Amino acid sequence: MLKQLSGKRHSVITGFTIIDTKTGKRLSRAVESRVSFTKMTSREIAAYVKTGEPLERGGGYAIQDRGSVFIKKMEGDFFGVMDYNL
């Protein structure tokens, strides 16, 4: 995944629905954020994977942690991109 993202821009779509259980009224929204990666070497990718951080993460990176060093630019909502891997 990281090799495919290297040097490229991708979109992260964050969506939600709120349902009022009394009335059945629904509100749904989606927000797009764009993340641009630096060009990563195979050695950098291997070292990052070795930390264990990208494992079980959406997109294979954590923008809020070590993965941030590979981010060239982010447009949109940071918290929409952040992976809450608890």
C-alpha cells in the first residue's frame, strides 16, 4: 500500500449518518480530504513498516504519528484522515 501511495495524492472520504430513533429522521454527510505523499524509498518504507505503526491502519499509515514525515501536503480535515486504531 505504501509503495502505491509513494509520490502520489489520494483521497480519504469520511462519512457519517445520524438517526433520530424517535422520528426516524436521518442526516448523512461525507467529507473528502486529500493527502499527498513524498516519494519514499524502499528502505524508508521497510523501516516504517518495521515500527509496526502502519499495520492494521486504513491506508497503511498514521498521519498523526510517525507516518506524518511522509506527508507532503494535506487538504481537508486532519481528523477525518486520522486513524483511531485503539
